[in-house]
Amino acid sequence: MGTKYNQVNLTPEEMPKRWYNILPDLPEPLPPPKDPEEGESRIKLLPQILLGECLKQEFSKESWINIPEELIHIYSQAGRPRPLFRAVNLEKKLDTPARLYYKSEFYSPTGSHKVNTALAQAYYAKKEGYQRLATETGAGQWGTALAYGASLAGLECTVYWVRAVHDWKHDRRNLMELFGAEVFASPSDKTEAGKELYQKNPKHPGSLGIAISEGIEDAKKDPNAIYCLGSVLNHVLMHQTIIGLETKLQFEKFDDYPDLMISCLGGGSNFGGFVLPFVGDVLTQGKKIKFMAAQSKASPNLQGEYKYDFADYAEQTPLLKMYTLGHKTDFPPIKGDGLRYHGCSPILSLLRDKGYIDTLAYPVDEKYVFEKTKLFIQTEGYLPAPESAYSVATAIDQALKCKESGEKKVIAFNVSGHGFLDIFGYREVLGLR
Ligand SMILES: Cc1ncc(COP(=O)(O)O)c(C=O)c1O
């Protein structure tokens, strides 16, 4: 096969019609969620917190889960499939023998990969008879994606948004509001979990862990509302495997296959969605691929401890076995704030523990990452979200290593979102006028 063009896309007919569930293929069973020794059972409360269909998917033993026909139409309306590009201009600029490819999740209507699970969760919520969705958001990408999903499904949406980001992304807040969502800076005075922190410090920068607590508490108090989570959990990563499944078909059309796959990692959803179908090839077909997660030194959760910890600040979730820096720890806000989370998906944590995933963390001031990303912007023309910039910088650094060693590696990276609503972040860090 092969193609003379630098882009491969699929037709809507070729879009994968099933998600890949890696659970049965993992090298050992995933440690299950646990209750803490004291207090009420968080596990018994799970059906109150999560959508029925998502809870089923969370523990499914099926390798493949059909994407509902209606949802496939919604995905196609949202512009899926999305192209895989060969970064020829960047390769030339770097003068590297490596072949670089990137997946374009930045083509999403709301700006990122988060729509892949937002549309699914909103679809199931409507089917299950809920009227409102409540959630957290860090970068604001997940909040916007869920607001969009809710509006398509005819549902209301409430978003608790980490204050450190809420306060500089005014345009993104307006986009959520245009979709009809109600948006609160977190910690807020709307929930018990937020109130104490808010009253102590009304300018508290917040964290994803705190915002998750607020979203859960809000939904628990209203029988017509359900909480939706934008990362970390197995079903979220499974919905995101549409990214990697498309990428695999696109690599076939390029007549190529990756040696190294890279993406940024906060809770793990875009990284997992991009790589898990390929991890499946490694585990079941003996393929050899390296996987590398790009993080910030502000919260390099994959360099934490592999142990049971809560997913939220107020300890409303069960304990998950994951790499964590501690659910009560404070981390300095960064412009790529979607990467600032204490824990990592249990699936990816297990794979990291077994040696399948490498990780690296870039300096907190983000100058290095954004400077490197300028090379991508100037050669490929797309503006990555600040989080996606970590993926781009890592790919560039690895391509430069190939230049030194002469290796003709095939490097694939995911550009999880665009940065059109985040230019202020670039301006601050790079000192633009
Ligand atoms: C564009 C983008 N990429 C990546 C992330 C990190 O999240 P995850 O690790 O779940 O993909 C975020 C989080 O907000 C994001 O907005």
C-alpha cells in the first residue's frame, strides 16, 4: 500500500465500530478498587456516582465493546475519523532520520480528545433518564467537551473548574456557557468539599482532586443528576481507544508501524486511548514498541508511589491502585494544567509497574516545552494545547536523539488538543507581546 501524501484519513465507514478493552489482555489482573478501613463503603456507593453502562464497562471481561450505532453517527458529526499526519516539514527542520507521525485530536469541535468519552457519557446518561451532568475540569477541555455532549443530548451540565485555570481562560468559559453549561470556579462555596477551602482562601488555586470532589458531591445530592469523570477510569480510557484504533488503520495505509509512541499524561485518558490498542499488539502478538508519557515536574504522578489512594481530595471515591503523589498534596499551577493531577489511571499504572511505559517530566516553568513546540507550530502549522505541547516537545527530543544515533525510528505522537483558547498561556511563558 503506502501513499504519496503526508496525510492518511479514513472514511466514516472505515471508522472503528468497537472500543478495545485491554483488561483481559493485561499481563496480570488489574488490582480492584478497595474501600478504606474506616467510614462508609465507597464501593457500594459507586452505582450512585457512575452511569450504569459505564460501571458495567469498567469491569467488563469482553475484549471488544460495540459502540452504539447512534453514537457512531454523533462521532462522525463531531468530525471523526481524524487524520494521521507525517510530519515531513518538522523532520526536515530537525534533520532527523526518524519518521514522525502525529494524530490530530486538535480537530475536535471543542478542542480536544475529551469529546470521545464526553459524547459517550452524555449519550448513556440520556438513555438512563438523567437530566443533568456534573463534573470537574482542569484545562477546561473536559468541561467544554461534556457541555457540548450534554447540549447535543438535551441535558443540563454543571462544571467545577480548577480556579487557577478558570481565572485566565475567559473565552473557554464563555464557550462552555454557549453550550448551556453552568460553570463554577473550584473550590467553590456550592459544596461541602469546596466550602471550607474557599472560606479559608477565596483565591485558592484549586486542583483536579478538589474539583472531582465537588462534582461528585453535587451529583450525589440530586437524584436527577449523575457525575461524569473525564479521565483515569477504565471505561474512559476504553472510549478513548478510538484514537489508537484509527491510528492503527492509518499506519497500515502508510505501510509503516511505530517503534515509539508518545503522549502527554495527566490522568491518562489521551495517552491510554492512543497507545492501548498498540500495547495490545505488544502483549498478544509480541510486537516491540516503546511507550513514553510526557509530564510536568509540577506533578509527575508516574514518578510517585504505586499504591492504593483516593482519586479525589475529599475521599469520596474508592481507593484505586495507581501511581500517586498523594491526594492531599498541593502542586504549583502551570499553563498545561490538565497535567496537574496526583494520580494516574490504574491500567497505565499497572503497565508502568511492569515496565511497559517510560516517563519523563519537564521543568515547571514550561519555557523549554513551549520553545520546542514553536518548531512544530512553525513547520506543521498547528497550534497544540499547552498539555499537548509536552507530547510535541518529547517527540522532538526523541527525534533529535535519533539524529545523534542515526536510528531511523518511527515515532508517533498524539496532539491531544488545540491551543486557540490558550494563547495567553504561551504569551506569559514565552514573553510574547
Ligand atoms: C488537551 C489535553 N490533553 C491532555 C490532557 C491530560 O488529560 P489526560 O491525561 O486524561 O489525557 C488534558 C487535560 O485536561 C487536555 O486538556
